[in-house]
Amino acid sequence: MDEVGKFITQTNDYFFPAVAPVIYAFFLLTVLLYLQVRRPRPRSARAELYHAFDALGEVLDHDLNPQERAKLDARLRRVISEAHHPDFARLARALREFLFTDALYLAPESPGFWERCLQRVRAYEARWDTPRRLKAAVVVGLGALGLLTLVNLVLLTLGALYLGGGPLTGFYWGNVEAQLESVPLDLVVWKLVRLALGGLVGLLLVVASIFMVIGQERRGFVLAYFGLLVSLTTIDLLDFYLDQFSATVGAAVDFVLLMGLILYRRRHVVSEHAAGDRSLSDGHG
């Protein structure tokens, strides 16, 4: 993908305008393909036992640590819970009994450099990640990005209205009359399409942030999720065509906001609703 400009142009032009969006589009398609391929396979008692026996090699090498034993124990408990294979369940119980004998040697955990870094990041995240802080970060990010997009659209529109040399013309459009003579018509059309889509997404993000502020998290999540997906898959694609690889910054911002939005919904919104449902059912009980 990195050398696409050499294959789609007769002059082997690496900086052909379509190169950046083609690379970005293929990257998105690769991510989509990966998400389809990495779907977890259905777990069966036989497969879990195969994985368990493979992990028991650590016991023979005296290299089994407490974390690995916990993972192995989880596999064996899944086999025991499978009612269709009682013989597998008996074998899994015997292996679990062996795992927790006093004679079993457990190697001390010695995390590597990256594992230590990950542990520090998780410890900092555990201290920082509270519902109020994460919600504030998501709301501020969505609102700021939406307002910035809308303000930019308004200023560009006002600049376009003052083609005769208004104060906004020189700053945002340069010499508009000269540009209109030199810029191809299709490029002007794509810029207008990008502005229209950007204004729509900006409006969605602002409304979504308002919904989240007033406590309508589910509605806010749907609007923000849809807006950020449109931005990542459509607007950023146009930005890569119009601005080339400088659009990477905008795509990264959209991706970080989307991950923060999903993290907030997964950890706090969904868990809160599940806790409320459990308490309601307990009350009826």
C-alpha cells in the first residue's frame, strides 16, 4: 500500500493526490477483515482440554507461574461445566486437583519491560478512570471537536460570501478568485462535499455532548458513535485526498474519541444499567 503511487500513475508519482486516500481506504478494509477473522471460535470441552494439556508443558519445565495457573484453571472449570461430556469433566477435576496440590512448583513471576509498562499504565488508569472524569473527558472532546467543525464551516462560508476582498477571505481562502481559476472543478466539488459532511458531523457531536450532559447517555452515545464513524470512514478519507498525509492528525483525534466513547459506555453506562436491572429484579423477588 505504501508504494501505491508507483502503480496507479504512468509517471510513478509517489505524491499523486489519490495515494493517501487509497492507503487509508485499504487500511480500513484491512481492519474490517481482521475484525471478521478474529471472531472467537466456539469453545468446546475437547478444545479446552487440548489447550489445557498444551499448557501443562509449563509444569514439566517448572515454568508455571500463578497467572498461568489461573488461566489453566479457568479452562478446566469451563470443561467441568460442560454437561455433555462427563468423562471430560472427571478428567478436568483430576487436573484441577493436581494444580492446587502443595507439591506443585510455581515459578515466580518476572514480568518483562513491556509488561511492567503495561502494569504501570493500568495502575494509573485505575486511579484516574472514574465515571465522572471519563464522562467529562468524552463530553469535552465531543463538544470541542463539534464546535470547532461548525465554527470552521461558518467562517469558511462567510469567507466565500466576501469574494470581493472581505476580512475573512484572505485568511481562510487566500485569493479566492485566482484559486477558482486554477483549481479543478472536481476538487472544488469535493471540498464542498467535505464541508457539508463536516458540518453534519459537527452538529451530531454537539447534540451528542448535550445529551450526555443532561443524562441521556444512550442517545448521546448513538449520535456520537454514528458521527465519529462517518468522520473516520468518509470525512477523513476526503481529507486524505484534499490535504494528503496531514489528515493523519484528524483521523487520530477521531479514533481516540471513539475509543474513549466506547470505553465509557462499556465500563460505566452498561454496567450501571445492568446493576439497576439486578436491583430491580431483587426488589421484585
